[in-house]
Amino acid sequence: MRAITREMREAREHELLSLEATFSDKTLGREHPEDPDPLRTCFQQDRDRLLHSKSFRRLANKTQVFLAPEGDHYRTRLTHTLEVAQVSCAISRSLGLNVDLTEAIALGHDLGHTPFGHAGERALRVARARYRGIDPASDEGQALFRHNEQSVRVVRLLEREGKGLNLTLEVLDGIVCHTGPVRAITLEGRVVARADRIAYVCHDIDDAERAGLLSECDLPTAAREVLGHSSSQRIQTMIHDVVRTSVQEGDIGMSDEVWGAFSELRGFLYENLYLSGDAKSEEGKSERVVQSLFAHFIDHMDEVPLEFRRHQDAPDVQVADYISTMTDRYAIRLYEDIFVPRVWGMRRR
């Protein structure tokens, strides 16, 4: 038996991976230089750091689509993250890209998500805009809190008692560019951005069907004819299409036919699930929880844990950092402790 060293792994990448892949020994480096690990490549180190982080564990109790769902099989932010990792690694492996880098980006892409999913993200953005006297609907207001940017803030500044995880620049870039108009500098980062969309559309349909909110026959017929008639068929169709199209075009993409069907399916979900319907019935309450907590801690900064105050940012940044790390359950329990009166025992007359 012999040990497989980092140098051997790096050499093996040059033998096996595509010329367009991101090679570990050609990394752009870390924000704070450190000695390389003798056994793991830099991207394998990043994957492990993310997997063992506190923020990654908290994803298990953060909303994906359904707020506080009853049942064992609805997806959380953690299961979504793992599914994105699986889809993106399947694509990267088939294209000869760096799977370790791909997996690291996928594991870190949603660490900055607030409690209550995108409803919590909107609420925190609005709260910060009002605190600063900015129109929440303006470009400046919309820029005040974005979960992809917060994910980078988590791994750079909030993890490890304020020291951060010191990830490679390629992983940080892939995390911040997994959503929005700016594309990642690496093909691996672009794969994760594509896989994120594939995963959430297919798996959100699965959860909606389990909840009785949608059935397979409700979905657009034309999209189903192209993509398939089940979640597994649709995922397979899109993975194969991304691989085939990316080989043809030299960049990560989908064919016009599959992209059109996917866009139709996603539009249907926005109209019937994400922006309306029973799955969103509790969002107003969750937004009030987030905004109430924000207002309380702005007025009681001494109650914000020291770990969120050590960098001496503006008060609204410190409070947003604290609230964004909360799980759904913790936010609800904290809200009850602060705002709901305790019931006193009644004496007999």
C-alpha cells in the first residue's frame, strides 16, 4: 500500500481532464496564502472545509420552497445543495472538468440563504433598505442583500470565529456567480449555475406533487414532451443535453429546444407555485418574523452575538449577518421569546 500524494493527484488531473478544465496546480490561489496540504489538492481542501462548516450544517433546517413542511421527504436547503452537487458533478465528470472544484462550489453556493428561503431574503433586503432610507425596489435597495453575495461573506468573514475558510478564488467566484447576470470565470462554476436551475425546477415539482399542490398532468404538455414525464427523466434529459451542447459549443449551455422547454416549465412554477398558491400562504408571516427581528436587534445591538460584531461593520450589516445565519426554527423560537407574552399561571379565587 502507498499514499497518494497531492502532487500525484495534480499530475493525474493533467492526464485525465479536458484541456479546458481548471487544474488544481494552476489555481489563482487563496486570499491568505498557506502551505499546501501534502495529500489533498486545493479544491479538495475547499470541499472538505465547506462540508465541515457550521453554516453547511445549518442548511438542514432552512427552507427550500415549503415553509416548515410536515413530513420527512420534503426538501430543505441542505438536500437541495446535495442534489445540485450530484447534478453538477455528473455534468463535470462527463465533460472532463474538475469534479473537486465543481463539488466545492456546489456545496457552498447557498450558505448565505436566510431562514424562510427567498421570502426571508426579500424581508431582510426590505428591512435594510428602510433602515437606510432607500427605496427597496430601487437598484440600490435590491443590492442590499443577495444570498449569493452573502454566501461569499459567510465563507470569507463569518466562519471559523471570523477568520473565514480561506477558500480558493475559483470557488469564491463560482459561489457568487451561481445566480445573476455575471458568469463564473471557470467552466466548473458555470456548470453549477446550470445545475442549480435544473435541480430546483425538477425537485420543486416533485415536492409540490407530494404536497398535492400539482400533479404531473398539470405541467405544460409541450415541455413534458421534450423533457420527460417524471423528475428523473427530466433531470437525465437536461444533463445529457448540457453535456452534448457544451461539447458542441465549447462552453456550458443547453440546446434551444431543451432550454425553451425548461423555461416554459420554470415559468409555470413561478406562476403556480413560487409566487402564488398554498405553498406561499405563510410567507407574509415569515417576512414579519424577519423584519421584526431586524428592528429589535437594531435597537438592541448589545443582544447581537459578538461573533457578528467583531468586524465593526455598520449596524444593519451586523444584524443582517446574524439573522441570515438563523434556521427557520431558531428564528421562530427567538421571535416568540422576544415578542410573544409568556402565559402566567392562574390562581384559584
